[in-house]
Amino acid sequence: MAKWQTLDQWNDQPIEPGQSADVHLAVSEGYSGMDVKIPIHIRRANEPGPVVFVSAALHGDEINGTGAVRHLIQDELQVVRGTLLMIPVLNMPGFDRHSRYLPDRRDLNRSFPGSASGSLASRMARRIFDEIVQRCDYGIDLHTAAVRRTNYPNVRGNLKNPAVRRLAEAFGCEIILDGIGPKGAFRREACSANCPTIIMEGGEVWKVEPGIVASAVRGVTNTLLELDMLEGTPQSPDYQVVVRTTSWIRAEKGGFLQFHIQPGEIIEKGQPLATNTTLLGRERHTLIAPFHGVVIGMTTLPAVSPGEPVCNIGKLPRGVQPVELRRLRRQENGLEGRVVEELSSNLLVVKPAVAADK
């Protein structure tokens, strides 16, 4: 049976081609013995085509994606081919507790494909895998940075898989991180089950940030256009770079950081990243960029101890020059420039006396 046909009904609820429906998937039981259910909006076109899921809050405190999925549902996308499953929250127990983790402290995003007789996380993962992933041809999973960090929007996927590369490039982020993903991760195991899946990372936990939501909505729409599920014209960034090497730059001294960079900023080798000071403002140490790159993620907590991560730098491919990428990015009018400014509003950024930009 084609995956398109598996959506003819959900449990005992019929969903005919051309119809939309709100359904629920029971994935566990709470301490009260009542079902823990995931809400899902299913939108079917009249014509057969791919079945795609768009999910969020696999980590329960990462709700930027929840805001994006809600926007997509309310926007009433006119799906012309195939079926779209929109899932604003995968980890309902974590969401209810404003927590990344499940009540047993396990990470749902390290528990796939799961087991029907395993731990709480494993059982939930198995249920999600069987009822969502196995019904779908493609997947998009929306994430944010972990607590006390922020991420510039980027797409991640195993680009050795041609179908994953197609989705990642179509999504339309400036930065694509190439990698298979950790063992037990949702997107890695979905790909292994013949459901090519990408993730988007952007923003912070416990927030719904306008620029991140706009980036996610644009990316999902672009991807559905690529799959001929929508009609229209995709919106692309000014450039796209595949990053295969990233490095967390860590504090060498304890103290209070003065940031010199913003999330999403394109930087040059030798550029000052952050200066560590005493609480009285006396300089102790300055972190320097080890290579040309882009600031993928940053801490939002300026108080650090030695070894704590300060910023995550994606290394630009050989031959790609920072000055050229800065020229290409529409700083004033484009979404990317707006997102840089929005994300940096949560940080005090002071440029060093000698600017690295040329």
C-alpha cells in the first residue's frame, strides 16, 4: 500500500482526499492513568503525492518550531498534491513541564526507533516512529538551541543521501550542516527507515521568536514547493554554504564575557570573538577565531568558567571568502539580516577597536 493511502483514515476516523482533520495520537499514559496524546493536523490534497511530516518540540522546551507549525496550520496552506502532517509538539510530557526531557530524564531524541517493551522514552519513540515516520515519505523536524544558548537558523542533514540533500537545499537556509546525526536521533533513524528527514535549528528555548518562525515557515513552504505539493515560487537566500566542520570555542578563563560577534555573523580568521573580564571590567583574555567561518550558535550567559562553550563556529569551505558572503547578504532588506539583528538583541555586543571587516 502506498503511504498516501495509509492516511485514508486515522484510527477509526476517515480522512478523504481533499479533506483536513485534527487527530490525536496516544503515545503513553500519565501518572493519572489517562492517555498522553500528541495533536496532529492532517491536510490531504485531492491528488496523490508525497506524505510529509513537519514536527516540533521533540525537546519539550524548544517551542519556536511549535509557533511555526501553528502558523502553518492557521495559514491554511493549499496542498495540491500529497498529504501534510503538522505536529506542533512531539514531546508532550516535556512540553507540559517546560523541559527538554521526559519525566524520567531521558532524551526522546536519542531513543529512536524505540521499543514497545523498553523505557518510557523508548516506548514513546516506537509509537511515534510506527504511526508517523512509517506513514511518511519525507520529514522536517524543527529545533532550537539548548538552554542558555541561541542558534542562527541552519539546516542539518546527511547530504550523502540525495533525497536529504534535495530537501536541505530546497529549505533555503544560508547554512547547511552536513552530518548523519547522533545514534538514536529522530532524523537519523527516520532516514534509515527510508523517510529522508532534515532538521532546522534556530533561536532559543522557551521563546517564539518572529524571525525564527519566519525562517521556519519559509523553509517548510520552500520544501513543499520543491516536492510539488504547493503551487508558487520559492524564496531563496542570497547564498548557501555547506559546512562540514564546526568547533565550539571555549572560555580559557573564568569571568564575565564581552561579546564582539553576533549569531549569524560571518567572521574571519584572527577576528576577536569575546573578551573575558573581571567583574570590575579588567580584561583577562580574548578569544580569537581559528578560521574563516559563520557564527552558528552562542551562549546567552556571559558569566563563564574555564572550558565552558562560548560560540559555535562553522568553518567556511575552502575558497569561500567572508567578505564576499557579507556582500551577498541583504543586510537591510533580507530575512537573514533581520534575524541577525533580532538574535543579537539578547546579547550586549561591542565591536573591538580594530574592526576585522574589510
